[in-house]
Amino acid sequence: MSRGYRALAWALAPVAAAAAWAAAWGVRLQPGPEHTLCLFRRLTAVPCPGCGLTRAFVHLARGEWLAALADHPLAPLVVLELAAGWALWGLALAARYRPRPERWLGPWLLAHAAALGALWLGRLATGTLPW
């Protein structure tokens, strides 16, 4: 992808985020596994480690922080990481930062997987998964 297309994609990312935020206002959140998009949950009737993230993002867009944390406690962290990734992308495009993902991406993804797994096991053991 050429530098011009990457810059255009970077510039349009906030537009896409704003559109998603605006769309979240019109979403009606329905409880229950029959209203989920998660294939794992539909097949096993057990919520997966990421179950609740979409609903949490909708709650965050509406400013409903407690509801978002109840649906998935890691949702605010994911939103902050997406914003930080967008900012780093912009710095890299402006040639002010040269990312070296091979140094940190693997451990970072492993830490995320461990956090999701630990949270899921803890919520499964305490019966606090979003059903």
C-alpha cells in the first residue's frame, strides 16, 4: 500500500469511528444467547472470552461506563489501545516514529490472550459471564 493510501486510511479512521459511535445510539441491546453474533456461544451455549465486548463498546459510546464494565471489564482498555494505535500510526506516517512491532507485538498479544483467558476463567468460575 502506498504512503498516500495509508495516510488517507489514517485520516478516515476517525470518520469510521464517529460513524460507529453514531450508529451505537440506534442499537437496541437484546439480552440472551439468541441475539449474539458469537459462533462459539451459539454452538456451545457458553460465552467465549470476547463475549460482551461488542455490547460493552455500545455502552461506552453511549457513556454508560458501569454497564460497559459489567459486559466486559477489558473494553475500556481495548478502546484506549485502539486510540493509541491510531496515534502511533499517524506518527509513523509523519516519519516521526519508526515502529518496530517485531520487538513488542508478540509479547503484547500474548499478554492480551492471557488477560482474556484469566478474566474468562474467573468470570466462568464466579458465574459472572454475560449470559
